[in-house]
Amino acid sequence: MNKIGVWLIGALGSISVTVMVGALLLRKGLCDSTGMVTATEPFEGLGLVPVDAMEFGGCDIRPGRLRDVVSGFLRNPSGIDPFLIGSIEGELAGIESFIYPGVALNCGESIELVAGCDMCVSCSAREEIARVTSGINEFKSVKGLDELVVVNLASTEPLIEMGHAHRDLDALERCIDSNGFESFRPSTIYAYAAIQSRSPYINFTPSTGALFPAMVELAERNGVPVMGNDGKTGETLVKSTLAPMFKYRNLEVLSWEGFNILGNMDGKVLDHPDNKRAKIQTKDSVLPRILGYSPHSQVHINYVPSLEDQKTAWDYIHFKGFLGAKMSLQFVWQGYDSLLAAPLVLDLVRLAELAHRRGEAGLMTHLASYFKDPLGVTEHRLSGQHEMLMDYVSLASQ
Amino acid sequence: MNKIGVWLIGALGSISVTVMVGALLLRKGLCDSTGMVTATEPFEGLGLVPVDAMEFGGCDIRPGRLRDVVSGFLRNPSGIDPFLIGSIEGELAGIESFIYPGVALNCGESIELVAGCDMCVSCSAREEIARVTSGINEFKSVKGLDELVVVNLASTEPLIEMGHAHRDLDALERCIDSNGFESFRPSTIYAYAAIQSRSPYINFTPSTGALFPAMVELAERNGVPVMGNDGKTGETLVKSTLAPMFKYRNLEVLSWEGFNILGNMDGKVLDHPDNKRAKIQTKDSVLPRILGYSPHSQVHINYVPSLEDQKTAWDYIHFKGFLGAKMSLQFVWQGYDSLLAAPLVLDLVRLAELAHRRGEAGLMTHLASYFKDPLGVTEHRLSGQHEMLMDYVSLASQ
Amino acid sequence: MNKIGVWLIGALGSISVTVMVGALLLRKGLCDSTGMVTATEPFEGLGLVPVDAMEFGGCDIRPGRLRDVVSGFLRNPSGIDPFLIGSIEGELAGIESFIYPGVALNCGESIELVAGCDMCVSCSAREEIARVTSGINEFKSVKGLDELVVVNLASTEPLIEMGHAHRDLDALERCIDSNGFESFRPSTIYAYAAIQSRSPYINFTPSTGALFPAMVELAERNGVPVMGNDGKTGETLVKSTLAPMFKYRNLEVLSWEGFNILGNMDGKVLDHPDNKRAKIQTKDSVLPRILGYSPHSQVHINYVPSLEDQKTAWDYIHFKGFLGAKMSLQFVWQGYDSLLAAPLVLDLVRLAELAHRRGEAGLMTHLASYFKDPLGVTEHRLSGQHEMLMDYVSLASQ
Amino acid sequence: MNKIGVWLIGALGSISVTVMVGALLLRKGLCDSTGMVTATEPFEGLGLVPVDAMEFGGCDIRPGRLRDVVSGFLRNPSGIDPFLIGSIEGELAGIESFIYPGVALNCGESIELVAGCDMCVSCSAREEIARVTSGINEFKSVKGLDELVVVNLASTEPLIEMGHAHRDLDALERCIDSNGFESFRPSTIYAYAAIQSRSPYINFTPSTGALFPAMVELAERNGVPVMGNDGKTGETLVKSTLAPMFKYRNLEVLSWEGFNILGNMDGKVLDHPDNKRAKIQTKDSVLPRILGYSPHSQVHINYVPSLEDQKTAWDYIHFKGFLGAKMSLQFVWQGYDSLLAAPLVLDLVRLAELAHRRGEAGLMTHLASYFKDPLGVTEHRLSGQHEMLMDYVSLASQ
């Protein structure tokens, strides 16, 4: 069995921890694969990389050791049975040495607070890229890995204004050469390094600094499959499931108001208006695309520390029916943020490896169902997106 | 423009009233067609009968005049603007004389209370059939109608045990001849009369006394399209929309508990355990069909008079995710029962007429999305059912 | 029966309209007194002014006629039976001529948009006061009124910074003389004019420009009873009822997050950050006062036009119980804002008249239960506040 | 420090386990006293028995060992940090030998299933009483206890019809002599044995077989304080907090519908209609007593295994306001049943010991706030009940 590297950006964050813990527990038969779409029957014939074959590494801008993060995480309700951790402590310790310092340049105020100060000292963009690449290469060579997938699980970066450098590959290269930092976010550096190393890149965050058109062009040229943005795990998942009902029934959505409260690091970073804007933007495209019009709709995200990883969302949907009558549907979603995300990350690694093996490059639009704002895709209905995936699976199974 | 008859069983009930009021207001341009699926773009080229061409009649076991029912209905919050009624009073009065006494034989305790006592005097089954048929014929001839669609909007009947007479058409005929009342419900009489008169028959109720196999066979022989059971307007609509999400994400539904409260006649009749059982049965098939397994699931329906037509449902969905963590999704649905149903009734009349005109007979499975328990259909996902309808529309448009 | 004047600031707003419509319908026996606390048994022996004796007038900065406002208001779901309005059209027309132009000086951006531009032309503060006083006097003299109560039902003004002029009566007078507009809001003018005219003043809004210490001192000197701030009609009412439960049970509230959505003018004005801040401030004092500590708590108010007068609030309360376990209580409040407020306004008019008659002056602290932020009161539990009222009633009944 | 015995009926149930675990953790300083009312300031001067002084024993009809019950309980989400249990394993083992077989005679079908069959073999009533008494005495003597409080935490028994033997103490004695089993439930035996042994008896369950008038008379004669019925921990706690709001505001409650779902043994036993009736009866008295009238109100309890100890309740309150408008308040309560109950049990033991020491006998009505249906008390408002407790504390502190 060939081993595959999984390189997690934000490796000390709660989603990464859950990905690693989950994979290790699965390997030992201490949990089942509930929540992993690729564990279901239609994916059986595809020869997907087993979770057992995954080796974990990555980087983080935060100082700290994985073991402390894990035990801190488990001290709070996380949905994970803390008794199980004892059995994988050795494996977790083994990962420790492959967690490298992350990139913090131009990451925005809110994330800077999280990082140690010395992280933010500038060096040139090419040097930063080289530093990331060298970590990846070291990890691959020590572990003897043929293939590696990079997944961005870091905090949401502030929005970046799209300019020429984001639309044109040559302009991007020149911009990197001239250290045009105002056009970059850390995710730009990571994505560039990954794609140049011929590693598939998954943007599980809302950050828009990575998979802009010029970067996708680079991926296409290098034969590297990429996909994003922003893992669809909670409120937006429900939204993309429910909204078509109103369309199918010719009921007019008047207002769709969403209130999200959460208490993990994600919540803390999103409490900063710059970062929140990026997040809310990826959530915003769903309704107009599905309904064909834009109802009054605001998405609110608020940091409520006591909730920790248990995200709660209240959505109020006001709609108009026959003879102008107004009616409503409300829902309350209560889920462990990281536990919802982690199995999807394992799915995406397996499907990115498959795509790379099959010689695909550029956007993996068949993975639309995994993302809040799937790049290159106009289908926002979950059922339609699921069908896109099933069609791909059929094709790939032949 | 050829006129079409719409024969409503339970013509004095709140759905029927809303159907008639809505159609008359639409005709006068006093409301729009929100809530009618057939008013959307894909249906444009089908030459569907316009709402303007519909003439209304029907029957009810309750004594009473339509005008009193309408004004009583509007005195309570119904979602209908009561100011608009003045403009259609003449038309409503014109319908009055085409509302005939209904059939009450073996309708069960709860519905008998609603009917006047003299309704329940027995005559032979053939006589009852003839009486219904003669009302339909009179209506058609006075109004000069070529086509007529029968829609059952009456209260839910108690379940009937399926026997030989329900599976074999000859046995059914013999059973009618011998007045085997224990095998019939009023809906049996109505459906038989309708189909023998070559009129499409829609069962918008959960009552199982009409569209059993022998009756469907009769419809096929007579070239009559039929469909049922039980209009999908509220909690089940949401359920058939949401449940696939858990399937697509490989999240295991542990429990799905539904609590419905409502205060109209429907609620009152459903408060009787016999009638409730029939209702809950049509709601019960959805989850196992969509998920592929049967989670703990109970549907409760309770009569809360103060709510009147405003049905409220709370559903609590408990599910298991990655690493065994339990999470939940709750929703609260608040809608006007009759306003949700009425536009679908208009849709079904139009689509039944089309099917009849196109020479189709037996079950109209392409109408699955309209029903809680669509006969002859295993697809219970709303999106899949919607696609079935769209496929039919494409075919019929050619 | 002596008549009493009710002078409504914001007379064309939805609460005022509901107060007037409600009083007129009550007078005709077309509705009952549900929602009026003073209509219950304990208040019977107090000789309170009957609703029949109330004459309505007031002012508004918006242009427009009362009849148009009423009919516009009723065109949307307001909870009021529109059929009843016909019977009081004459009375409403009679009120029309006693609605005077309001004061708009330094009312803030958001309210200026509502007012006509010419309203904002400056004249001196004393002139504005005189203008208001002259309207009140005219109304009293034409109607032959002995007593008049002023109630502020206008939109929430932006917060004003408290300075010397707000704490010292002489400084206030000097500030008025010198047109120190930056220290005033329109509510300052109204309150000053009312108190100088020996009319009780009720601040049903969160605006802090009226009942600051210097103004209360003026009221005391003039023998005028006053009270505020901010009518307690919805979310805060529930909060002040529920919060003591956690205290009594020694359960620790970790977070109490409130999300309010509404669509009337109140909502529109509160959408402006300046005005929202004033509102949220009056809501904020409740928890710390009841619990004895300050849990994480944010109150959000958002404008959702389709809801109109139907305010909806979702509160999520996260609390810690035995052995550190976290649990939650959520509530959803759905009420017609103006219908909740209006009967309380009628109560307050009756109780202010009583207090004035009894020779009371300054803050009517026994009315604490009516206000979100009751001035001069530290008791925030609804039950305790209710007892304060009952104690007063016992005393006044002797 | 004098030690005090706590004798738990249903000692292997989840509330008992939580009481014992909680007390042991408190003693070790591994948790705080959140949720214990007697841990707050007003109780400081009363000389209440410290939790450290409590020794635990009891009985159960279920076979099984405490250690297995604890570890089974902790395997599921219980809100208890499972890491803490290791530190109290020795203490738990020490309790094991003081858990005696319980009484199962005439306990009803549903509880019989829980008990082992041989438990249900009949012996005479006096023999059963003697058996219970002997267990209590053995425990007291081995542990050297001066005082012991009996708390019933067993499953809800089916209702028993009240007859002469329940109203007259002599008749009760004769009935016991003649083995009139149809008039007894196990709780009758327990209460009789406790009171005869001069031990205070707390009925934390809805079972009506213990504290009927004749038994209270026995308690008075023996100088023993007793109290019940049914610990107020969740939905009813909220109900008795919220309902006064509607009364205070003169808002008419039209309907109050409650839906409870839970998955522990309590839920399983309550799934049987006989037992459910007893439970619902204790919940039913609250609204009429507080409001002064009986709105439409049904309380539903349903067994949903996946929820385990996490009880969830949805209440829908429909109310009428000014001008007849209908509005609503909904709440969702999500709490760990046993964690809510356990600290109250510790409170009640402390307060029963105090009452006994102070020479009080019969019903402890000052403990009304702890019970859904407080015997001998008409005050159902939580705030009023809390005041009764505070008044008692003031008196006892003198």
C-alpha cells in the first residue's frame, strides 16, 4: 500500500486535530466511518486511498504542541470520547515533528494576535514559498511519500481585493517577484508552494487569497487538481438543501435570516469584521443561485465562548404563499463544527488523490457538494451537487 | 376556451373554500399565482387549462351554505385578505346550487358527528353510486362541461383492512353488488362513480378507501388517470426535502420525532385514533425509503383549537456524526394549511386534465412530488420527485 | 365624567395608531380589555380614568394623515380585525386636526430621513418649546380638558452624552437659553414643555434625552409624575421573567444571546447604529441586576421588512449546572409589537393620572414592571416589579 | 461532625448515581456546588449538614452492581466528566454493599419488566415493611448514623385509586394487616417503613402511593417531616416561571402544549400509559393554579432512546393579546435530567435533616419550589415558592 501525505495548514486547529484523531481511531477500528461520504457503497470500486495509508503533517502559525492542543480540546465537550485518545497517543506524538511554523505575512490583525509576534517579520515572498516547499519536501522524503495533498484548514483571512495579479498568471509571478504583499495572504503562499510541488490543494476555508483565476491557471499548467472554497458543514448545508423546496413549490422567500453562534478559534477570528466579511460572502451566493432572485437575507456570525466547538445556528425563513399569505420555517442546527468538517476533509484528500491519479487538473467541480461557494459551479442545490458527484463516480468506476 | 368542471368532495371544508376563493380571485386579477407550480415557466408550453376555465361544484356531508362557511372561515386568521371577498360574492353564490349532499356510509364515528344524522341512513351501494353520478352529470350538463376532475378533499377516513375485493376488480364489483359495506368507505363510492363517469380522480387525503389496486385497474380499463395519496403540504414536505441531506453526508439519523398541532376540522377529525392512524401511515413511509433504514420515528398530531388553520409542526432530528458524536437539527413549520394545499389542488386539476387529454390512464406517477405517499412510486426525495415532474413536462412539451 | 387628554408623540406611528384604535373600539364595546393590566380586579377600587374619557391628540415629524396611516397599517397583518375600523372612522377623523408637527432638531440622521426636510430648519430652543406648549394648550382648551398625559411613542433617538446640563436644573435652563442643541434631542423639548405645563410625562421609548436627573428634578419641583424608559413588551419581558429561575436554582448563566428581527418603522430606525445603541443599552441592564454577575450577552436587532409589525425574537441561553454540565434553554417570541405596547400605554395614562391626582411627583417607581430600564429602580425581576405595583395599588385603595 | 445517612430508593438509577458521584466529587473538591440551592449565601447560617457528612445506601429492584451502572451511565453523554470517576472508585465500591433488594409488589407491568422476576413473589405486607426496615437499620448501625433521610428516586408507579385506607390512618393499618395489596404500591411500603423508623421521607417521584393523607398523619404523629411530589427540574420549572408573566400582563393563554422527549429509564417506564398518567397528573395542576383558568393544555412524554439522559422539551404557548390578536411563545429546554435533579436531592436531604432537628413534622410546605405538585401548597409560581423558602430560611436563621 502506497502511503499518502496529508499536509494540514492550521495543523493545531480543532478541525485538523479532529482529522488526525479520527483517522488514527479509524485505523485502529475504534470508530466507524459515519460522516465520510467516500465510505458509502457507490465509492467502493474506485480504488480510493484508504485512511490507513495517510500520513499527517502540516504547519501552524500558533506556537504549541499537538499533544497539548489535543488534550485541551478534549477537556471541553467536543463530541469525541476522551477515553479513546489514550490508544493513539504514540501516533500523535509521531506527528509532532512534522508540524512546521506557518506563514503569517499580511494575515490581518485578528490572526496576528493568534500568531507569535516573531512570525510576522517579513522576508521575501519567494523565501516564504521556499520555506513552505522545503517543509513539504522534508516530510515527503522522511516518510517516503509519493503523493501529498495540501488542505487549508486555517482561520479565515480578511478579503483581498482582486486585481490584475489575480487574473493573469504572468502578472502573479511578477507580483511575487516584487513582494507585492498587499495582493497576497498566507493562503497565496501555501497554494503556490503546493501547486509548484505538484500537490493537489484543497481550500476548506472561505479565504479568497488562494484559488483565484491565475492560481487555477497555474494548477492547470502543472497538472494539479484543486478545489474550494469553504467546507459546507452546517447552516449553509441545510440552506442548500431546503431552499430548492421553495423554488419547487413556487413559494416566494421574502426573508432568510441566519444567526450563527460558536465559541472556537474560528468564532474568535470571525468576530473581527474583516474576517467575517470573507466568511459571509461565501455563504451569500447560495440563495440567489437557487431561487433565481435575492430575498432579504443577512447572515450573522457571533462569538459565544461558552459554546466552544458546538456551533448553533437559528435560521428564520419568511415566505409568501397562495393569496399572499405569509408563513415561516425556522430551524436550529446544533453540531460539533470540527466533527462535521473532519470526515469531509478525509473524503477530499481521497478524491483529490484519485483526480490527480486520473490526470485531472484545475478545478474539481464534481466536488461542489463539499463547498459553500464551489468554484466554477453554478449548481447550488445540494441534491444537484450530489448528482454531479455520483456522475463522476460512475464515470471513474468504468 | 373549453370549460372544465372541478368536483370537490368535502366542498364546504376549508381547503375547498380556499381553492374556490383563490381561483375566483385569480380570475379577477386580485391575487397572483404564488404557490401554483404549474404557473412557473416550464409549464408554459403545455396548453394547460387556465384557472379561468374552471367551474366548481361538489358535495359535502355537512349541512350548511357556502357563503356562511366562507364568512366563518374568514372571521379567523386564514391568511386570506377578507376585503377581497366582497368582489366574488356573486360567483360564490352561483356555486352554491352545485354542492350536493355527500356520502356518509361507514365513514366512521368521528366523521359521523360532523355529518347530519339522516345522512347515515343506508341505501344500497349501487344506489349511492348512482346518486353521486347523477349529481356529477347534472352539474356537467347544466354548465356545459366536456371534462370534469374529481378531487377528494374530505376528512381523513379510518383505515380499512385490505381484502380480496380491493385487489381484484371482479371481486370489487361483486362486493358492491352485495353491499359489503365493511369493505367500503365513502371515498370508495366517490372514486368508483368518478372513474365510471370517465373523470380523473385525485385523492388529496390519506384515506385508503379509494385508490386500492382494484380501483386503479378500473381506472386503467376506463382510460382514466388517477393519483394519490395525501397532499404533501407541510411537515412531510420539509421531511422529504431534508432527509436526503443526511443520506448524502453519511450521517446516521438516530431519531426523527414530529409533533404537529393544528386547530381546523382536519385536526378535529384526526383527534380520533382511527382517523389519526390513517394519516400517520402516509407520513411514515418517507424516512425508510429515503434513508434505507428506519430510525426511531414517531409522528404526533394533536388538536389545538386556538390555532385554527395555522398548522405548526416541531420536528426534532437527532443524528450521529463522525466519531459517534450526536448532534441535532430542529425545525418549526408554521403555515396556513389550506393556503398551502389549495394551489396544489389547482395544479393537480390542470395536470390531470392534461394527462386525460394525452390518453394516459391509471396512476400518474409523475405527480409524486404532490403526495405524502405517492402510489406506485419509490422515490421519496422531493428533488427526485421534482425531476420526475420536469421529465414529464419535457416529454409532454414535445 | 371628566375628560382626560392623551398627547402622543409620534402620533402617526404604529403604536399610537393602535392605542387610538384600541381605545375607540373598547369604547364601542367592539373589543375587550385583554392586555390592559389596569382592567384586572386589583385595580377596580382605584377610580382610574375610564378609557371612554380619553381624548387623543399629539404630534409627529412625519407628514401624512391619520386615516391613511391607519388604512396602510391595516393593509398588512397587524393582528387587528380590519372589519372593525369602519365603525370608528368618524372618531379617527375627529382626531386628525389635533395632530401637530413634531420637533426634529438634532434628532439624528436616521429619523431625519423619516421627517420632511423643512422640519429640520432651526429655530431657538425656547421657540420650539413654546410651539409644543401651544399645541398642547390649544388641544386642552378646544376639548375642555382638565388633565393631560404626554406619552413619547416616537422612534428611538441616538444616545446623547450626559453632561452637566443633564445633572443640574439651572445648567439645563442655561443650556436651553443658549440653544445648546448638542445636549438636546427632540424628547428633551417635549418633556420640558410637558412638565412646565404640569402634564405627567411617560417615556415609552429608549431615548435618554428626556428623563435625565435635571428633568426629574424639574418634575419634582412642578409636582408632576414622570416615568420611563422603554416599554417592556417582548424579549426583555420574557428575559426579566426567566432570568430569576437560574438565580433561584443556582444555575450559572454562561451566555444569553438575543436576536430580534422586526419590520416596522421602529425596526427601520433601529437599523441605524446610533439608534440601535440606545435601544440595546436599555435592554442590557436586566441580566446583571437579576443574576448578580454579567454573563456573555449580546442583544441584536435587525430590520427584516417582510415581518412588518410582527416582531420575532430568538434567545439562546447557555447555562452550567451540577458537575459543570452545560445545558440550554431557547425561546422564540412572536408578537405584534404595537398590540403588545398599546394596552400598556393606556395603563400608564390611567396610572399617571392617578399619581398626579394623589399629589405624587417625580419618578413613579411603582411602574417599574412596564419598563425595560425603570428609572430609579434596582428590582428587575418581573415578579418583584409586579409586587411593587400591587403594593402601590393596596396603598392607593385605602 | 455527625454523619447522616442518605437512603436512595432506586439506588441504581441515573439520578441516584449522579447524587452519589456528585457528592463524592464535591467532597474531594473536584467539582463545585453549582445547582445546589443550599450552597448559596442565604443558607449559610443554618448549620446545614455538609455534603461531606453524607453516607449513601439504598435499594433497587433491578439486579446489578453500582460500578457497572456508573460506567454504563458514563459511556453515554451524561454531562459528567468521565475522567473524574477514577478518583472516587473506592468510595463507590464501598457503597455497593449497602444497596439492598427493593420492593416490587404491585409495581405495575412496566416496572416489573425492569425488576428480576423472583422479586415479585409475594410475601405479606408486614414482612416487606420489616425487610425494608431491617436494611435501613443495618446500614445505620454499621455506619454509626444518628439520622437518615429516605429519598424516593425510583421509576414512576402507576396511579393508585384513593380509598378509605389512604385517608384514615387506622384504615391504613388494617389494610396493611390484611395485605390489601391493591391499595399499595412499593412506595407505600417504603414510606411506611421510613416514617416508622423516624426517618424523613422525600418523594422526588410523581408516584402517589406514599404521601396520601393517612401517611402524612402518621408522619405528624411520629414527628417526621416529609415532602413531595415529583422533583421540578425541567419543563415544569420553566412553566411555573413563565406562566405568571401572562397573568401579570393580562394576556390570555389560549393553549399551552408541551412535548417532552427523553431516553433514559425514566422515559422507558413513562412510555407505558399507566405510568405516564401519574406523571402527567403532577404536571397538570400548574397552569390552572397560576392563571386562574384552564387553557387548552396537553403534556406529552415520549421515549426517544438516542437522547439518553438528555431531556428535550418543546412548549408552544398560544396567547391572546389586545384587540384579540393571537401571538405565541415557544421554548426548547435541553438539559441532563439527572444532573438537574441530583443537586436538588442533596438540598432536600439537608433541609429535611434541618426540619427534623427543629422538631417539625408532616409536610414541609416551605420546600414547594422543589416539586411539580407540592403537597399542601396552592402557590405554584416559582417566585412565590422561592419566597416561601426564603421566609423559612430567615425564620430558621434567627
